[in-house]
Amino acid sequence: LHMNGGIGEASYAKNSLLQQKVILMTKTIRDKAISALYRSLSPETICIADLGCSSGPNTFLVVTQLIRVIREECKSNGQQQPQPEFHVFLNDLPGNDFNIIFWSLLPEFYDDLREKNMGEDGFDPNNCFVSGVAGSFYNR
């Protein structure tokens, strides 16, 4: 089984509403977990690995939510240190449509970060680095 790449009518990008609903259903649990983790560690760099990433509108949904939770955590604690740098690793089989991710979705992700966060509390979207890593994570 594999997803259909591209942006056509049969593509994952156009048919991933069910997956989005599940992602949104688990938001509260994720938010609590990342808040607790960040409070206990206060790392300078946060690495996020999406093992089995999508190539549609859900690709950056969780990443964006995690960044917002960490920003809120920094604000609520009156933290004076710089906000962490984010390293995002998108991993999937080589057949994943990484071109769609980097050509279409990544610029939109950065635009969203800039629009909603730039200038607030020293947050800089340029401190978020995204890479694509093709290959099965089972063999690593």
C-alpha cells in the first residue's frame, strides 16, 4: 500500500481529511506532552522527526502546532533565553512525493510562521530548518 502523490483528484493531498481529523483529535495529548518535555529540558534545539510523513496538507500540521505550543510555553514562563532552534526531519519511503512538499507546502509553512509569529517575542522562522530524508526508518 502506498499513497498517491501529486495534487490530482486521487492524490493523498486531496484525500486526507480522515487523517487530519485523527491528528486534531490527539492535539490535547500532544500539547501536554510537548509542554512538559520542554519545561523539564529547556533545550536550545528541538528536533522533530515525522516518520512516514505525508505529502499533503497534513505534512506541517503537527509541526506548526508543536512550534506554537513551545512558543506559548516560552511566553508563559517569561523565559529570557532565545527560543529554541527547530530541526524538522520529514522521513518516508523514496516514493513519497517530496517534490510537492518542498515545492508547494514548505513555502506555505514558512509564510504561515512569518505571518503569525514574526516579531513576537523574538521568534524567527529562519530558525526552523526542514529536511527530507528518504528511506525506511525501520532500517536505521
